[in-house]
Amino acid sequence: MELENIVANTVLLKAREGGGGNRKGKSKKWKQMLQFPHISLCEELRQTTEKYYNSLCERQPIGRMLFRQFCETRAELRCCVKFLDTVAEYEVSPDEKRRECAQELLDKYFNPKSEDHVPELGEEMMGQFTERLEQEQEPCKELFNECTKLIHDYLSVAPFADYLDSMYYNRFLQWKWLERQPVTKNTFRHYRVLGKGGFGEVCACQVRATGKMYACKKLEKKRVKKRKGEAMALNEKRILEKVNSSFVVNLAYAYETKDALCLVLTIMNGGDLKFHIYNMGNSGFDEQRAIFYAAEICSGLEDLHRERIVYRDLKPENILLDDRGHIRISDLGLAVQIPDSETIRGRVGTVGYMAPEVIQNEAYSFSPDWWGLGCLVFEMIQGQSPFRRRKERVKREEVDRRVREDPEEYSDKFSEEAKDICRQLLAKDPKARLGCQGRGGVEVKAHIIFKNINFKRLEAGILEPPFSPDPRAVYCKDVLDIEQFSTVKGVNLDPTDDDFYHKFVTGSVSIPWQNEMIEMECFKEINVYETDGLLCSDLDVNRPNPPPKRGFFYRLFRREASAASSPPPPAPAVRGGGG
């Protein structure tokens, strides 16, 4: 049995490392799988795609790269793009270098004598910003926000219209055509089980065309139907689809098999916070490590709340580490979107982590998430949750009473700053709670405990995590220790279920799919425009769409069919014996 686990882990680790070859986990036929259609096949996409600059040229990663390639063909647009990139670098520069970066930016792009001068940024603006730099003790990260808006406004009119008539936009349509191709279980290779979800197993998988690793969360159709979980499953899927955050697991694909609905999600190879708090030596973390994770969780909550989504289930086992040691919030089964200016009720969550207003079934919006962050910060530092000791046998009612009535107790593991943020996040009254005073995550980030965290650099993925998982370790239970689901009996699937499946099975999710193409270098390898000095045939409207290449079996069967239909050769003449 131990051998089975070793084999499963070895196969998974080899896949994670890219299979050991030059293709980095890609199929031998990956270029055929990602072969561009002839541009004539993209006319329907051209007609139905909404032509918004922000969506096509900023939000969608491949669209952004192609628009920038278009801008590189014109000197005046090239300067605009360089300016935007330099501002982005300025915003994530270390605090001590920000003034120097700002001055270089002014000299390069605002000065009419500079070869990179952007005409839309006049001399008058240079004078204004020079004066601000002299007056401000520390230039703010948002110093050039108005300028970037000005440049985007300029690019979104005539340059954007020209882009829509260019071969670069045609290529974007070809990428969108590939993005919308059907997704099935054969899109992936499947590896060992990593754990269990509410309706089925979670296993590792790998996209054949790119080599990208994911986690596949399976929702068994009969189990979903038996538990009447259709609305819950669809809600989680739609929320995952809506959120694009570096600190929340992303949904990349949604497809179905005969027996299951499948969500293909960011794979997190570093284990969960519960494992690291309790199974890696002494319980708990040093304060700096706890604060780093708290900062990333805060950024993830901010991204969720921006979409009006309250998470409602913050606890260590729902916070996962990736290969580098960054965290993401996972398992959005209890998350819900709140309509504008409204509140909700719902006594959901995990005992010991639910906020007082949730326990008392009062109306709330985002306050339970800031309470949950307080519980997490406390547990990461103390090595136990604030209202229940680890493995303590106590009734739910008693834990709920402690949450409502008892103050938490702080040991000498806490600095004064750590005590203060926990007390503010764990305020029993949500009106007095940090994060609930009208500015959400902004007020949490402003707490003194985060004084050494540059959130712009954190959100750009530049800051190094305090802990890196072992790349040769598999941070999950042994294969045989993961309890298997029992067979669902007495449930039949029928055509009335198809409407639900149709809503669920939507294939690739745009932004994660495009990021995958860029990250796995597929974009770099196949995004070429010319062969032998001529425009690629797939982009040339005057060259016909070539017929698809036929595979070995097609040629073999064609040869056999041809042989079978040919008339038999004439019989050889029979020579008589001579006498």
C-alpha cells in the first residue's frame, strides 16, 4: 500500500517538474492543438465581440500584449506605452527609491527635449509635478494616476480604432477562437487525489497543450442531485468565475464528464495554513510570518469585497500556499454576492470562527470576514484559535457563548501591535470593528502592524514570502488515507438536469486561460505574423483556408478503402504444356 502512495507522488512530482523534457509538460502535438484557425473563420467573433478599449486592451492579458505590439509600430504610441510601463514600475518601487524614480519619469516623458517625450503630457504638467515633488516629503504611489488616465483616454479613441483594423486585432480574434474551443476530460492528464470536496474528490491535473498544472474539483452529479446542491454548486462556480485575484484561487475551466461536473482551479502545492501552524515544529508562526500572510489575506478579501462578495468561512484549512509560499483563499462554497446597498442574514461558517452577528442571525455585509481575519491572525501567532483550544471537546453552544461574551486572552507571543490589531478585528460589535468603518481593507492596511508591508509590491508578487515550501514534498494526505466517497444510490439523472449542467459547463475562463498561454510560453512560440517574409496564411484573407492535416489513421484507412474499391487485377494467362 505504501508503494501505491510512493508511485502516485513520484508521478505527480515529475508532472510538476514539467516531465523532464524540453516541452515542459506539453504534449508532442501541442502546436496542432493550438493551431490558429484561418481568419475567415473568426467573422462571427468579430461581429459579436464588444469593442471596449478597457476590456480588449487592458483587462485581457493577450489582448493587452497584442495592443502593445500594435503600438510598437508607431513612434508616438510607443512612447505612450513606455510611459505607462514606467509608471507601473514607479508604483511598485521601494519607498526609498520612489522620489528618484519620479524625477527620472518627469525628465524622460514630460520634457519636450527628450526623445521619449509624450506630447499629451505638456510642459505645464511637468511644472506642476516638479512642484509637488519638492513639497511632498514622500511622493505617493498614486502621483501619476491622472496622467495614466489621460494617456488611456488618448489611446482609446483613434489608436484603438486603428488597432481594430489591424492584423494584431485579427490575431486576437484567432486567440479568442482557440479560447472558446470545447473542454473535455481529454483536455487534461489526471494525477493523484489531493483531497475531498463536499461533492467529490479533488485531484491534480495538467493541460496537455500547455503543461500547466491545476487542481480538478469534481462534483459528482448524483451526489449533487441527492443533496439538492445545484444552487450552491452553481453559486460557487459563478463567484469563482467573477473573481480575478492573486490571493483567491482562480477558476480556469468548467467542464463535465458522464458522472461529474468539474471545476479546474489554481493548484496550491504548499499545503494549507492549518498544516503549517500545527505540523511543522512548535505550533504557530513568528509574528513577521503571520503578518505577511495576514497582509495577503487582507488583499484577497479586498478583491472579493470589491465584487460585493462576502466570503464567510475564513479558517486556516481554507488558506493554501503555492510553490513560492504565497497564499490564496480557497473553497468559496459559502461565499455570496450581496446586492448594492443591501445586507444579508445567514448562520453559516465554522464553529469558533463565526462572528457574533452571524451566530445571532443579525443582518451583515462584509463584517464577518474582518472578524475571521482577526481569528486567523490570533491563531497564527498563538498556535490555537481564540475561542477554542486545539482538540478541546466542547459543545457548540459553549463555543458560541465564548465568541459572543468572552474576551480573548493574549500570551507573551503577541507584541503590543499584534494585540491591538486582533482586538480591533475581534470587536464584538461590528460597528466598532476594524474594516467596518466605511473604508474596508484600506483601514485594515493602514494599521501600524503593516508598516513594513508595501502593498503595491505585495500585490504585484514582488515581495518574497517568509517561507518557501519544499518543491520535492507533497503536502497532502497519503492516497489511501483520503477517505473515499460511498456510492450514491436511489438517484437517477434525467433530461431535466441538463439545464443546470448547461449553465455550469462553460469551458475556458478568459483571463486565466490567456495568462496560462503567456506563462507557459505558448504565446511567445506561436504568435508569429510572417513566414519566409510573407504574412502567415492564417491571417491572409486572400489566401484560402488550407484543408486540415490528415492523421496517420486517416491515411491508413483511406489506403485500405482505396484497395478494397479497386477492380481486381486481370488473372495471369495460363500457359499450356508444350508437347
